[in-house]
Amino acid sequence: RRMAFFASSDCKYSNQQLQGTPNEAFLFTAREFRSAVQNKFGVPQSHCLPIAGRPITNHARNTPLRVDVYGYSLKTVTGAKYDGIRQLHDSIVNLLSRWLKRAHVPHKGGAWGNPQTCKGTFSEQINRLSDND
């Protein structure tokens, strides 16, 4: 609990949802709001308590995981569609892609990139460096 709370205490982005009065940018259902507050303060997720310990089946090649009371294993499971980490990453990439398109900057990745994926970009650069050795 302590790690979850202190890890985000200095991060202005993770603290945005609980500052000031609610605004239209953060529309939560009562269930989502309860979960967000529990996550922020590092307390067990009330919706994870009944399923804690159950196996998470994501892909045969991945390490088997079990649901923990904090929901961390569910948010970070590899290869799951619509996982929290991927959704956050994709929303940031798409926002940057939109800004780059608006500024007429050609780019890879994101909803407005050409191509819409950056897959292999890092590997290409590493291979290019190794070819120069």
C-alpha cells in the first residue's frame, strides 16, 4: 500500500483526478471512481477481493499469473486486449500523433501516423548501428 501511494505522490499527472472539483474531462461511473480512488491510495480493489488468487489466462507462452487484491496483475498482464497499460500508452501515442498531423509533421505510429505502427523502428536503428561496427 505504501509503495503505491508514495510512487504517485510526486506525479502531477496521477494526482489530477483527485484535485479540485470534478470536471467533464474525467467522467466516472460510481464504480470507476471507487476503483480510481482505491488505486490512488494503494488500498485493495473492492472488485478484486472476491476473485483474488484466481489464475489469469492470457497466452500459453506467458508466465501464469494470479489475480491480486490490488488489481496490479490484471492491469499489467502481457498480451491482453484492452489492458490498462496499453490503453494509456495508446491514448498518449494517439494524442501525439494528432498533434503531429495537425502540424504537418510526417511520423510513424498513432492513429494519424503513416504507417500506424512503430513496430520494428528501434530494432532497425540498433541493426543500423551494428552494421557500422
